[in-house]
Amino acid sequence: MAEYNMHILVCGGTGCKASQSELIKTNFKTRLNEFGLTDEIQVVLTGCFGFCEKGPIVKILPDNTFYTQVTPEDVSEIVEEHIIKGRKVERLLYKDPETKAAIGDAKGMDFYKKQIRIALRNCGFINPENIEEYIGRDGYAALGTCLSEKTPDEVIQMIKDSGLRGRGGGGFPTGLKWDLTRKSESDQKYVVCNADEGDPGAFMDRSILEGDPHSVLEAMAICGYCIGADKGLVYIRAEYPLAIERLKIAINQAREYGLLGNDILGAGFNFDVEIRYGAGAFVCGEETALIHSMEGKRGEPTVKPPFPAEKGYNGKPTNVNNVETFANIPVIINKGAEWFASIGTANSKGTKVFALAGKINNVGLIEVPMGITLREIIYDIGGGIKDGREFKAVQTGGPSGGCLTKSFLDTPIDYDNLVAAGSMMGSGGMIVLDDTDCMVAIAKFYLEFTLDESCGKCAPCRIGNKRLHEILEKITVGDGKIEDLDRLRMLSTVIKDTSLCGLGQTSPNPVLSTLDHFYDEYLAHVTSHKCVAGQCKALMHYSIDAERCTGCTLCFRNCPVGAISGERRAPHYIDQSLCIKCGVCFEKCKFDAVLIA
Amino acid sequence: MEMINLTIDQKPVVVRKGTTVLKAASSIGIDIPTLCYMKLDDMNIENKPGGCRVCVVEVKGRRNLAPACCTEATEGMEISTHTIRVVNARRTVVELILSDHPADCLICAKSGNCELQDMAHHLGIRQIHYQGEQSMYREDTSPAIIREINKCIMCRRCETMCNDVQTVGVLSAVNRGFQAVVAPAFEMNLDHSVCTYCGQCVAVCPTGALTEVDETGAVIRALSDPTKTVIVQTAPAVRAALGEEFGMPAGTLVTGKMVAALRRLGFDHVFDTDFAADLTIMEEGTELLTRLSAYMAGDQNVKLPILTSCCPAWVKFFEHQFPEMKDIPSTARSPQQMFGSIAKTYFADKIGVKRENLVVVSIMPCLAKKYESSRPEFSVNGNPDVDFALTTRELAHLINLGNIDFKSLPNEEFDQPLGESTGAAVIFGTTGGVIEAAVRTAYEIFTGKPLPRIDFEELRGMDGLRKATIDFNGTPINIGIAHGLGNARKLLEDIQAGNSEFHAIEIMSCPGGCIGGGGQPYHHGDAEILKKRQRAIYSEDKNKTLRKSHENPYITKLYDEFLGAPMSEKAHHLLHTKYFDRS
């Protein structure tokens, strides 16, 4: 990158691409060409910057200018003002949500201040389709170090010392997993990268593969060296076309550079990587189900043991790690286990990528040190709750995680604390809820997902989750009874206790944690048939305040079921037996005469 | 052998490494209930998906409950099988299964034989606390098997049989979550699939999800029709199992009582498929010798090994899976069809009844026989050679409908001329029997000498694949035996690759042969039952005066009066068939 004076980084993540970031890049190139600047200024389509809320993002180096919500039409202005005249385009700069002041340097953005980027180190910095850029940022140095200076056992010891734990959900110590697979004797072993990211809202694995695919390939090769495997497989869902494309380019480039294939770096080590496509089943993130899917069988889990480390793909010892886990490996080798272990808490080392979503100002992808508090994430990095509403809870760990309330805002986040709080790390989904979210409806929403994604193999998950969902449905439409709350809890406990795989063992978590923390809300639904958040439509009661009603007939004319009657210029009236609670009258009334209770 | 020490319900137990908790418990008299689990001992058939979760137990130090059927016992394990946590979980799981299961037990084909019903009873379930929506699937009827998959509990036993044991690959889990069910690909109908109708799925289904097509009503109507003469034939394996339906121990031979019951049901003539089995040996044995002689004379075009063709599921299997080899199996029809063909020609003429007015009913241990009798090549002008093929289980229902106290029946004899048979015919009912019967006859015809011994122990047993070399007076004849279509596939692949060492191969689709057929009384996973039936078959053979098919005087008479000689033109027309490419 040294030969250029200036770099224009355009986000090429899936979100920004959908907002025409490729056209933005093309426009930059065209304009720069017109000014004869193509030799001095480089335009790079990078991976995701994480700040998806304000995409498409354009970052200009070396002055670190961070432009948000850039359109292809804005390009001319940026080139003419910023590039030519050296004046930043104010209106496109990120504005501090509180002071409303434009921030010229990305380093001044709260969104990035508390982040430490290890797994995402290259996302938003390099062109993921150019291996030279990866190599330019120490890429493949770790593989070189391992092959030339370290024995497999030494590398495994380093990973163990670093304290790295699986980032896919289980949190199993990565070094130990490698060691177990290394110790299994076999003529053939496999390294599998689990890129079957399935949590709704989570997209860290996709971002890494789109923004920095070589970091995963390098780590897989290191893993292969350690466990004694010459074959790596990336199991990736077919819904990630961009990630697949970049991964394919990366694999080909790595082969051309002799970083994959036979006799890598002249060290006599052979390793190559193939891609396997998944059809997008959440349960295939479970490693035994994933392996069955790769074998061409139905993607459903089997009982462990045997663990994949003993009997995995094609019955051979297989080490399965998640994308984010792999992305940490080269950095640990380069910077040392001690450095990595210095970040985080006692039993959770390093950083974790979270996908921030829901009622939060800065929706996006963040990487933070373990031990950070929810408050820091939500208020400092996330910019607080949308529309200035009140924080109610945050759902972590994806569909099988739990909801954490205000009382956990200052709890340091790590694997163990999240479990102790009734949730889990999962793959790092974080959905923020405000006071307009009904917790019963939220539990129902998550259960709907697991219900859809259950493979149906074991009875408690197949039928139990269906029954849980039915009870929740009953409650949200006002047919719930007080004994249903006990029933929910008892059934949830049995499902957790008896299900075959992690999906069923955790699917009742949203139910149990909302029952624990928001019991009053459940109680209001079943006893007084009220939804305090005003989300459960069936529980709402629409009426017209005769004092305020002017008899304009707007509600009467818009009611889809003819439930409203009344003379012109006289108060109107809603027939409750006909009302379907669609809310149109409420929206249409200009005099606030429609009341909701 | 490494030994493992553990405690189960505070009782110490020592087991070999690799033993499951379920087995360890049962070794000290702790009977952990199971539902999806099934193991046929010594037959290499096991289904343990760990799916039903009924067998869960508490393991000290483990976060959740463990399925006993697929959890290996480890050193120092402390297991509790009936704590309140376990009992509550077990009952809840069964309640959940029941909540998604039609409650039509009173009229279910499986009532009384249903393992889910038994489980509910066993656990004392009186109430289903979690009621809700039930799965709704369409019913699928084929010539032999009915799939009522609203009753499927996803135990996957049928899948194990269809895929792992039979390698037919029709049944597998489809859909996800609450909609998950076992079905053919794309939920197509069974009769559009490559199903062989072997019926092993039906034999192991714990509920009424898979049952046979019930033809008892049609048989009752025929019996009550004064214009019809209704005759019946009974397959050899039926007599070794029918008693189980009436509470008699497995392995009780009930030939005489069965004949008496059929006579009381109103059949005009009670005949024996064994007669046709002897006839099959004459035809198939002659075919074997013809091919062998040509081969030995140096004919390069002759097809060897010859494969038996009595088993209709096996026939359908190779028509679908190995159509290029359809000229290798013997062209001899199965005993059921030979019987039908002779009955509706030779016998109908003899008693002066028109073909249309003669109804042939067969009692079979088999579901594929229903399909076989419906094959168009086995009918004349739309009139089938065999009108109805009932299973052993259906016969038991008929006997019940006839208010017959089966156990107190006297022993009666078959009618003649189609009721006489030899011991060679009886052993058709077990794996290895057809080829032993063929050897008994072929040897004597080939060598022109009497057999030095009749019992060929080397051809018997329960191993899925067996082989033996029989010395035909100086000429070694290599015999192969396979039961279970997965085993058959291995032999066929060898033939395909040109690596087969055999001159003749017997193939039976069902594990154990016909004694383990899909129409037999349910064995509920107890392989001992099959072994007892096998012993009963061999004992009937041993007690027969005539034990070689060519010695059956009525067979000799049939050839003299009607067919001429084995493989004659008439025999070809009536007793042989051709196969179709169904790939």
C-alpha cells in the first residue's frame, strides 16, 4: 500500500454492497481517472467495517476520515472537495449522537473507541481479494513460524496457554480440542471450519470470510499441521454467495503462492482446503450434524461420544472450529499466548465479536475484550437505545440464549457470567429490547425459530418445543391460564434435560429467562389479559373517547371490518365483537380520540 | 478385555468396556424402558438413534440426562434410573409423543401389539398434560403396505431396516422439526418408489404407522359366496409362527392345528405351498443342472451362478437395482405362484371348476407375496393365479373371527393332491433351506447316486452371508447364501465385478428367511424368536418320511399326468417367468 499517497476504502460487505457500494467504488475510479489521480490514490473494496447502521461506509486514509451513508452521487463531491481541495465533506461525516458534532477522524468515534479488533483486524482495511494485502499485514507469517520453528505440540501448547475458547457457541478450549484430535490415531484426519452461521442477526463469520478469508485459511493450515491433517473443509451455507466467492479466490491465490497444497513453504507439509455447501439449516452448526451434512446425509446430530475428535468426517478424527475461532489463531502465534491471555477475564481470554441489533442506535458488528460490561456495549459503543426509549433487556446468544435485564448491565461479559445469568455467549448475537417489546412475544418469537430449525430427531425437541410455542401463543392471545406458567417452566426443564443436542438443550432458554426476569409480564397476560408493552394485539382494547371525537368519520371509513359506527359530527363507537384490533382507527385518528387499553 | 466398574441405582456392576448403560443395567435386573431402540442379537441389526429419549437416566456429574441405550458405561459412573427427575422426564417425553399421536387405539391395526401403547401402560400414564396440534399426513396405500404416518414416532427402525439392513433406501426422515417424519423421498407414494415390499419396516414398526394391506374381508366374502370354490395354500414358515398369535411359545409347530382351523373356516380344500416348493425344486434344480452341465461342457455363454427366485422382494430388488443381471436368476416362479398356476389349471380341471370360480388364497409370512400375486404376468385374462395373499397375522384374525379355540384344535392332515410335501419343501421357510432342498435333489440327479446324508449342516445358520462347497461326487459345487438384501447386494456386486466363486446362490430378503418375514407375528426385537422358529422348521423336516422333493409321489404324478417333464414347454408356460428392468 506504500506506493499510494491516499487510500479510499469502500465497504464491500454484504450490507453495503446491497446499497450500491460497488457503484461507489466504480464512481471513485472514474472520477479519479478524470483527475489523473489513479496512480496516487488507491480505491479498495474492503470487508465490513462493522458500522452497518450508517452504511455504505467510505473511509479515507491516511487522515482516517469516516464517511457514512454515502451514495454513488456523493462521490463527485468527495473527490472534488476532500481529495482535490482537502476539505472534508461535513454533511457525510459521522455525527456524535449527543453533541451532534461532526467527527472528522474515525478514532474519535465512540463506536470504535472501546473495540479491540483481533478477529476483525483486517476487515475494513484490506482488499480481501488480494493475498498481497493480507501478507502485507503479517499474513501467513504465523504459518511460517509454525512450520519452521515450532513442533505441533509447541503450537498446541501456545493455543492452550492463550486460553482461546470456541467462538461458535460451546466455548470449548480450542487447544484442548486440537490436542484430542492430534492424539487420535488415524491414517487420515480432517480440519473443518464451521461457517454455518445460523443465529438470526449474527453475521461475524460471514464478515470475516468476506473481509479477511486468508486469516481463516492460514489458521486451518496451522491446525492441520498440529493435528496431522492434510485436508481442510469449510462448511459454509449457500446463502453466503459473497463469502463463498471471496473464499474461493483466497483458496486459489493461496495455492498459487504455495501456501496451500503440497510442501507448503518447503517444510514438507501438505494441506489443502475444499468448500462444502450447506443448505442453511441452523442445526447443522452442531458439529455432528454438520459432519453428517458434509457426508451427504441428513443434517441431524448424533449422540456424543464419540466426539468428532475421535470419529468425525467419514469416520476419521476431525477438528471442527468456528470461523471466528480460526481468525484468532494467526494473531496468537504472531503476538504470543501471553499477549492474548492478557486480554479478557480469568476464564475467557481475548475478544468476542458481537452482532448488535434491535433497538439500539449503532446496529453493527463489534469486537470487544471479554469482560466488558453490557452497559459499555449498549451505551458507549451502541450509542444507546433508539428514539431515547428505555432499555428493557438484551437477548444474547442467539435463539437459544436468554434475556438479561437492567440488573446485569454492569456484569462483565464472559462465557461463565453469561451462563450464570441464565443466558449464553452463543455465537455472539446481541439483540437489544426496549419498553415496547413484550417479553412473552419475544420468547415466542425465538421459539418459532427453534421450532422451524429443529431437525425433528428427538421427541422432546420435536414435540416439546411445539407445545411450548402453543402455550405461549395461547398466552399472547389472551387464552392463557395461570397454570400455563408452571407448565411452561416444567416442560422447558424437561426439554433441556432430555434433548439430544445443543439445539433442544438450550431452546427453552428464552422462555425460562423471561419467566425468571419478567414473570409479572406473563402474569399480566394470563390474569388481567394485558400486554404492558402493547405488542400482543389480541389483548388490546380499542375505544373512542366521545369527548375528543369530532365525528370526522375517518376511522369509520378506514375500518376494514365495519366495526365502527356513528353519525357525522357525532361521537363514533367501536363494536368490540367485530373489532379485529388492527389499529387502523388509531393510526388514522387526527384527534387522539382512539384509546388503546 | 478391559472391565468397567460402575454403580446403577447404588448397585455395583462390572461390565466389559464398550457396554451401554442399558445393557449394564439389564445385567443386574434393572429394566430401563426403551422405545426407539431395537437390537436383533447376533444378526448385526441395531437401531439406536437416541431419538425417543424414553431411556434417559441420571448420571452423577452430568448436566443433563443421558440416554441409556447409547451411552457407554465408564469407570466410576454413578447412574440413577428412577429418581423423580428421571421419572418425570420419562413420563413427560412419552406424554409428548402421545400428544402427537392419533388416539384411535381401539381400531388401530397395531392395537395389542403397539409398543407405544405398552409404554403408556407401563408408565401408568393417565393424562396428557401437553395437548396441541397433531401432525397430519396423507395415508399411502400400496399393494402390500399401508403407511399411516400420522402414527410415526420417528423411532427410525424402519429406516435402519430399509437402508442399513436391506440397502433399498426408500424410507428416510424427511422435513424438519414438528413436520419431520419417515417417508420415501419427496414424500412419493411407496408404489412409485423402489420399495421391494419386503415388509421389514412393518415387522419392526413399534406403532401402527406401517401395516399390511388387510385382505381378510375379501377372503370372508369369497368363503361365503356359494358360486366359488375356495382353496388355500400355506407357506412353510407360517406353521412355525402362527401359534405365537395364540399365546403359544415361539417355535411351536402348529401344522395340524392350522389345517384344522382352515377347514373350519370353510375352505373347500386345504393345501400346502410345500407341494409347490417340491415342484420348484424340480424346475429350479433341473435348471441348475442344465446350466452346470453346459458350463462344464465349456459353454462360455452360460450364466452362473444361478440365483434362486422364490422371494418376490428379492426379485423386485434386482429388477430395480441390478436390471442388467436379470437373466441370472432362475426363471422358476415362486412356490406361491407355481401353486396358483397348477391349481387354476390342473386342479381346476380335475374337480371340474372353471378358473373364474376357483379362488386361491395363500397364507404367507410375507408382505411382498401380496404384491407378487398382483403382478400382471401371473394372471390369465385378468384372473390372478393367486387371488388373495394373507399374512400369518391376518390368518390369526380370521381364526378369531371364526370363533375357533385354536389351542384346543385337533391335528389334521392336508388335502390331496396338492397337500403332499417332503421335508425339503418345509425348510424353504428358513434361510439356507431352498438351496439345501435343491442340493438334495440336484445331487441325486447329477450323480445318479443316493445321498450319503440328508442334513447339510454347513448350509444352515443365521450368519447373513454363508458359503459352503458341496462335493457332487468329485465335482465341487460352491454354494452361497445371503439373507437380508444388504447381504444379497454384496454377492451381486461380486458377480457384477466377475469375482463370484459360486455356482448357485440362495437369496432371501428377510433376515432369517421367511421365518422372519414381514407378515409374521411381531418379534418386537427378540432375535431368539426367529431362532426358535428356525429350529421348528428343521424339526418338521427331520420328522418327515420323505425328505427329497423328487420323491414326492404327487409331484411325480403331476409330471406324468400333466406337465411331462421338468422344463418342458408346458412347465415353462405355467411354472416359469421373466423379469423386467425397473431401474
